[in-house]
Amino acid sequence: MNRQESPETGLKYRLAVAFVSAAAAAATLLLLPLLVAYALMEGTDYVILDGYALVFSWYGIAAVAAFAVAGFILSGERTANLFGFVWFTHPVWSRFDAWLKQRPTLAIFVMLALMVLAVWLYVPRP
């Protein structure tokens, strides 16, 4: 019996998706400290260098490897959805935005929580 393999399940396809996922994760990690520094409106070198210290540590390598493995396991369309969620372009974020617009008090709380998280990540601890 001759069994035909679909292109989405072939090894070459999955390796290509894993490679592209790793490259996209690395590009995201390289841009992330710049975006956070811009969002915090602090163009100081400290914020950017502190962010890059995290990116070029074992955490950055683990994140790139995790996205490569996810790309290999999940295949193309699901990995695209995963990156859409990480990059805030997934449709769930627009529904979340509409939901928050109906609840302005909760929106303020979420904004403050995100600001506290950003400060906690980038303020040095003794």
C-alpha cells in the first residue's frame, strides 16, 4: 500500500517551520528591549542594555529553542497563531479590547498592573 504524505506533515516542512519560528523569535527578542524602552519613554541606555542582558542570557536561548520546538510540533498555521498572540495581532486581543472598553475601571487596573510589571522587570533590585 502506497501512502502519500501531505506537505504539512513532512519532515522538511516541519524543519522549515521550526527554523522560521526560531528566526522570528530571535527577531522579536532583539526588538523587545527597544520597544519596552520606547513604551516607557525612557531612551536611556540602562533600560536597553538591561533588556539585552536578559535577551542574550540563557532565557533568550531557551525562548528561541522553545519557539523552534513549538514550530516543529504545532506546524505552520498553529505557530502563526502563537506568534499572533505574542505580537498582539491575534483576534483575541481585539475582542479583549472591546471587552475592556465596556469596563473602564478594569481597564485602568490592567493598565496599572502592566506598568507595575514593566517597572518590576526593569528597575534594579539590591
